Amino acid sequence: MRLSIKTKVGRKGYIIIPKRIREAAGIEEGDEVLMEVRDGILIRPLKEVDLEELRRGLRIHAKRVKPFNVKLELGKLGSIRLEEEFDEGLY
């Protein structure tokens, strides 16, 4: 997705990140961002990942897909539609 919005630099160099950009990037009040100078200025959110929450989510997902016992192979998923997963009651 590409989203561009023009904004101005205020006093003391402040930049307000427009709401649409914050929402698209998942930036919330109090979040830290990383600013880099490349060909222009890059601003990215810095969010810490809760590894235990990630592991818990992956375990739940693994339990949901285990009954299907399908061996996934590169290039073999092209014929599967996302809707079919939901029709099967996986989620």
C-alpha cells in the first residue's frame, strides 16, 4: 500500500503524523518511532513484540490447522481459495 500526505514542519521541527498515516502504520499515542535519513526521511514504528504472546498465538494456530494434516509444498497453494479455509470452519 502506498499512502502519501503532505504536511508542514512546525516550530522546533515538530511534525504531526496525520491520522490516516498513523492508522495505516499502526502508530498509537506513546509509541516510539525510528527516523532514518536515506534518499529521503523514513519514519517507522518501533513496537516491541511480546514473544510469549506470539508463541501462544502460534500454538493456537497450530492446533487449528493440525486436523487438516496437509503437507504444504511451494507452489501448491495456488489452487486454494482463502474462502475455502473459512468455509471449512478453521476460523
